[in-house]
Amino acid sequence: MQHYTRYYVSRNQNKTTAVRRLSRGCRLGSYTMRIATIVIARLMPAWIIVFAAAGVFFSERFVRWGSATGPALGLVLFLMGLTMDRSRLGGLLKHPKIPLLGSLGKWLIGAAVSVAVGLLFFGFSEFYYGIVMAGIVPSGTSANLNALIGRGDLALSITMSAFDTLVGPLLTPLLAKWLIGSAVHFDFWSFLWKMMKIVFLPLMTGMVLQRFVPRAGLAMKPYASILSALSLYVVVIGVAAGGSGSLLQHASVLPKLFAAVSLQIVLQMAAGYAYAVWIGCGDAECRSMLFEVGICNTALSTVLANDAFGPLAGLASMANMVCNLTLGSLAAVILSSVPLRTPRHRQTVLS
């Protein structure tokens, strides 16, 4: 009898020890993930500056990274599709009023702010052309990432980005001709295929995988922000390395240029948030519109401005890219620590 008693006591003790070790391992893993998230994702503004500087001053080492910017952006979209709330996206597609109004506001606000800031700082010049181009292209992929980090409505952000991408090939040349006085010509189908490869195909792949393998989405969710941030750093260093020559050749005008594009981004973000409040959006939706309106696809605008208006115009768009990645991620980090407000009913333009 004593033998069996000792056996069961020993067995229970072993189980207790195993449970304690497992619990300790889980706590350690959770702690490690929190530290990694803080260092890699929450400190994104600082890392973007570091990687942009590395790309500019050590361009010969990182210029080949430019070929990885497309796949890196595609990975961000894949992770978003894998972890997003599909039911929320379905609801937006059935009732698209807010995404459509948001997309309309994005183009109007972006064009108006860009023209005002460009004229205020540079008059009609190549820098003005680049600043305007940075405000009349579709929203940037990092807007979706910042909406995710900043506790915004990711489904709304992606839906607005989809609308922007569809109308962008038509609106960008028209607005450029009207606001700058010269048409920006580019291959519509080539542009659309590029957007399909970078945006729609990875996003849809992630959503399909989430639909048929739900565990994959649940397993990747804790790592999504970290992997997305690392992908964005690849984009920053690749684009900065590719444009380092123009930046260093015009170093004297950089302070004024960075002040102009920073003001442009801040005004667009503030106007986007105010516009979202005006049309009756909730707090999460307002946060998403802040990023959708404030952050444009300046990697695209840099290429278009450089080809159509010269290297100084491309330089202005590239300065906007560095600043919108930095300011956007800074706003996302700040908003991530701010609780979402409880919606209150009030009269709005949609009421």
C-alpha cells in the first residue's frame, strides 16, 4: 500500500513539475515576443531613419535591395490578408458608402494640400511637381500596416486602398495634367499588373489561406506586425539606396524640402481624420482614414515624377516617402497605446 501511495505521489509531483515548466516556458515566450514587438515594430520611426540613412550613405552595399521592394510589399499584404477580419471586409463591400466617401476625400484632400504646400515653399518648379505628384497617387501600402499597428479598421483601410488602386491609373494622369500642366503618360496595363502582383494577389492569397486553413491565420497573428515591419525596412533601405545620388547632390535644399513634405503629410493626416469625423466614422475608422489620406504610394510617385519632370521632382517625392514612412509609423505607434473611444450617436453627414 505504501508503495502505491509513493508511486501516485511521485507521479502527481512529476505532472506538477511538467506543468510548471510548460507555464514558465509560455511566460518566457510571451515576454520574448513582447520585447521583440517593442524593439522591431514599436520603434519603427527610429529604425526607418536608421535604414534610410544607411541606404543613402552606404548605397553601394544596399542598391541591390531595390529589387526586393516589390516582394517585401507583397509579403506585407499577404500577412494582412492572412490575419484580417474577413467578416468586416464583407460588410464593407455590401455597404460601400464609407469606403467610397473616404476614397473621394483622399483624392480631394491630397490634391488640395499638395498644391498649397508646393506653391508656398517652391512656387512652380520641379520641387513643386514632385510634391504634387506625391499627393495624387493611390494610398501607400504602409497605410494598411499603420492602420493595423494603430488599432484602426484594417478592413476599411484595405477596401479604400483597393478603390484607390482601381481609379489611380485614370486619376493620377488627369490630376497631373490639371495641376501641373503636363500629362504623365504611363502604360495603364503594366501599372495595373504591377499593382495586381504587389497588392491584390498576395492579399487574396492570404485571405484564401485564412478561409481554408484558419489555424494558419491564428498562428501568424502574433508575428504579423514584426514581419511586416521587417519587410517595410527592406523597402526603405532599397529605395533610399536607389535615390542616394540625387539626395547627396542637392543637400543644401534638403532642410526646406523635408519641412515642406512633413507639413504636407501632417496636414493630410489631420484633414483625413477631421473628414472621417465629419462623415460620421467611428474611432477605428477615423484612424484608418488618417493613414489612407496622409500616406500615399510615394515609391510610385517618385518613379513617375522622375520620368516626367526630372530628378528634382523625383527627389521631392522621395523625401515625402521617407517622411511619410517615419511620421506614419510614429502616429501608428502613438495610437496603438490609445484606447479606442466608445462610439456615441450624433448627427453627421451620413445620418
